[in-house]
Amino acid sequence: MVMDRSKDAVRENNVDYMTDERKMIQEVARDFTMKEVLPVANALDPVQGEIPMDLRRKMGEMGYFGIRIPEQYGGMGLGVFEYCLIAEELSRGWMSVASIIARSTGVMAVEGWPLEKRLELTSKAAKGEYLAAVSLSEPGAGSDLASVSCRAVLDGDEWVITGNKYWCTFADGADYISVLCRVEGDPDQPHLGLRSFIIEKPRGELPNGCKGSPIPKIGYFGWKTFELAFDECRIPRTNIVGADGSDGFKSTVNGLEVARAHTAARAIGLARGALEDAIAYSQERVQFKQPISDFQETRFKIARMATEIEAARQLMYHVATQLDNQQRLDKEAAMVKWFASEMAERVTSDALQIFGGAGYTKLHAIERYWRDARLTKIFEGTSEIQLRIVSDRILGKPTNRQK
Ligand SMILES: Cc1cc2nc3c(=O)[nH]c(=O)nc-3n(C[C@H](O)[C@H](O)[C@H](O)COP(=O)(O)OP(=O)(O)OC[C@H]3O[C@@H](n4cnc5c(N)ncnc54)[C@H](O)[C@@H]3O)c2cc1C
């Protein structure tokens, strides 16, 4: 058999992911980022400011909160691929802006609520007017989410939530907090006793029965990240995710596949921002009477950075395409999250190096890309947890670890 290696044959096999529509989506998002996001980030990140409501409103008008929400519910009706495409662009400006677009899905799964309520809130969410904070982690439960201890107890028509949570980003600014709680405790299968609950609250405040304070983090500015203490926080019995709430842990873990592709997109956006800034700086900065971009070490560094970014991007395109085809692929989602975030730390660090001393100041955005890239190796599952998932799929679980 003669293989047809023509360009068209390659395109028909979907190797080229970028349709004209996607190129346009990418260009529009890039333009929006450079005009609306980057200047705001450069002004507010150094003073640990928050994403302004005006920018959130503009993002809502662009449809960025509703990328994956079906058109009939007010969204754009697009897939994981476009979601990642836009997230990469927004992250090139400010990672927290690329993150907040992930806070608009979830209410359809609250099956105890009437359909009209769920549809109304989903269409508000598509405009960025009904957004979530997600509270999974606890002081004693990070990577090991099955060990969550914050409890929810049914009391008549209400759930009563008591316990401590940690690392809840956007707890104050969100319209509701999605909280992972324990309702039962089988020591042999701790993950089965978990459920997700929705705590509605006024924007700008913490819920009744919940106190908290911001954690002094070193980056990811644009919103605050809280430690929370729930003390008999009461919510209606219907505010539970799933028909009978039976899929608390499973739905959390399944959702992580898209979240990991989205985190890869954010990491790639940060790395690309750092690369583009480093290229521009290297062509302006003169030493030994020549631009530093003439030195072979700088040139090769830039070549390596660009290659690493492209490799991560192509893996992300593959994973996003498979997720859009409804494939379960926890191994590949873990691979791209690990690969892109490790890449982003290396590339942003190399970019900072190209800036020399100027890179180690707050006068250029490069330090922000570097700080934020560091976080992509930690949240949505650490690098080590991604490698654990990948190696478990390749080798099977170690014999001394049953679950
Ligand atoms: C700025 C920021 C914002 C965040 N926002 C949110 C949020 O909005 N909502 C939320 O729920 N959480 C959030 N998180 C929490 C984040 O998801 C956790 O930090 C992350 O899952 C890791 O948990 P941990 O910090 O407890 O680390 P640990 O789980 O204590 O891990 C410590 C170290 O041990 C390693 N380790 C742990 N288990 C294993 C293992 N089995 N094999 C090998 N190594 C292992 C880890 O990789 C890591 O290096 C946020 C975190 C940060 C820093």
C-alpha cells in the first residue's frame, strides 16, 4: 500500500487541529488579552489587587464564562478545545483571569433544584454573574482528598456543615461555594463517604456559619485564597450535587480531567507570555555592542523554550480533542498537566534569566509569569500526583497500595 503523505491527507486525519473558526477564536482572545487583560494585570498584580468588575463584565460580554455552556442556556456551546485555546490566551495576560472562567459550571448537577432554577442560574453563570469558589482542600487533606474530614450532617430539611477548609480561592467574591464534605466514614473506603454541597451566599461575603481569612500566598493575585472554618453552617437539603448526592468524590475526580487540560493551557499561556517578552527584551538589550539576541546562548535558549512550549501545546490539543470526543483519559490528562506545568517553570525561569537583573524586579511582568508558573506544579494535583496517575496506568498500582 502506498501511503498518501500529502498535506491534505494529513489535514483530513485531523492532525491540524486549527480550523478557521478556531483561528478566529484564538485571534479574538489574543487581541482581548493584550488590550484588556495585560494592562490590568501589569497595574494590579504588583499591588496584589483584584480582578476588576469591569474586566469581568467585559469577559462576560465576550462569552468567556460560557464557552462550554450550551447555546440554549446562554453559552457559546463550544468544547474543551476552545476552552483551552482561550485559557492559553487569557493566561498570557494574567493567570487568575484564565482561571476565573472555570468558575461558571456546576449548577446543572444540583438535581434537587427545580430545572427552571438551574437553567436560570446557568444562563447567569454564562455571563459571569453566578460564579463558584471550590473548597476541596483542608489543612489535613490536600493530595489525599479521600481523607476530607469536614462533615455534613442532615438535620430535618437542612444539612449542617462543620469543619475546616484550606486554600479556597475566591471564597469571598463568589456567589456560592462548592464544598466537599464527609457524610459517612467507612475507614476502608473513605472516598465513598464524600458528597459535594452548594452553599449560596451574598457576593463579597462569607456564608453565615463560616469564618475565614486570606492566606498570604506569593502569587496568583487577582483574587484571594482563604482558610475557612465552618461552624454549623446550614443549607437546604436540596443543595447537594447529583440526584441523591451519590457521586461526590467521583464527580470531583472526573471533573479534574478537564481541569488538568485547563491548567496545562494556563501553564502554556504563562510560558508563551514569558517567551514573547524575553524575545522582545533580547532584541532591545545591548551588551558588548550587540543585542543580546545575537549571542548564541540566548538564541539557543529561545529555540529550546519555543520548542518546549509547542510540544506541550500539541499534547494539550490532543488531550482536549479526546475529551471533546467523550473519551476518559486520566493518564493523558495527567501527562499534559505534568508536562506543561514543569515546562512552564523552566521556560519562565529561562525568560527571567534573559532579562538579567531586570527580570528580578517588579518592573517587568516576567516575575509574575515565573511566580504563577510555579503554582501550576502544585494546584489541580501536584506534579508528583500526576506522575503517580501515569505510572499507575502504565505499571498498575504498587502491590503495597490497595487503592
Ligand atoms: C494558591 C493556591 C490556590 C489554591 N486554590 C484552591 C481552591 O480554590 N480550592 C481547593 O480546594 N484547593 C486549592 N488549592 C489547594 C491545592 O489543590 C493543593 O495545594 C494541592 O492539591 C496539594 O495539596 P497540599 O498543598 O496539601 O500538599 P500535600 O498533599 O501535603 O503534598 C505535599 C508534597 O507531598 C507530595 N505528595 C503527596 N502525596 C504524594 C504521593 N502519594 N506520592 C508522591 N508525592 C506525594 C506532593 O506532591 C507535595 O510535593 C490551592 C493551592 C494554592 C497554593
